[in-house]
Amino acid sequence: MNKRTIGTEKEALASSFLTEQGYHIIEKNFRCRAAEIDLIAWEGSVLSFIEVKYRSSSKCGDPLEAVNYGKQRRICEAALFYLAKKGIKADTQVRFDVVSILGNDISLIKNAFLIN
């Protein structure tokens, strides 16, 4: 399988995992000039922008290491664009989460980083 196919498969796995955790997925693969946001979901009254990272093994490092400062900045820019485009109120609580998939292990990091 190519990287895009694997990515799509792992994002679907993350989406199912998040749904089981009480998230309501509203967008998948939101793209704008700044970046792509893998998943956007409501968890209660919190709007969460979610990055999904997968590694088949730790040989190439932990998936969380791939969500570096540059990636965080691009996700924040895309999130701001999304909020403006959708007319979401300024007082809406937002959060940036990361779903890490390492082999068959999946974990959720809430508030993985702050808007910068």
C-alpha cells in the first residue's frame, strides 16, 4: 500500500476510536492553503482539531515527534481559517489533539499543543 492509502486507513481508525471516546466528527481532511487538518470534531462544547500520526514501529521515531513546531503552527493557521470560514463564534472553546498510532497501539493526547 502507498502512504496515502495507509494514511486514509489510519485516519478512519482514529475516527472510529474518537467516536467511541464521545467525539462527534464533523470534518475529515479539511484543506486550505496553510495545511490540512486530519479530523475536526466536537467533544461536548469543545471544538477539537485533530492530527493523526502513524508509525508501523518506533524504528523511525514516535509518531508524536512528527507533530513538531512547524506542523503545529500550520495546523493553528488552518484552524483559524476554518473558524472564520464557518463563522464559528470567537468564544468557542477550541483544542488541538493528536491521535498517535504506533503499530497496533492507539492513544489520544488532548491539548497536545496550544494555538501559537
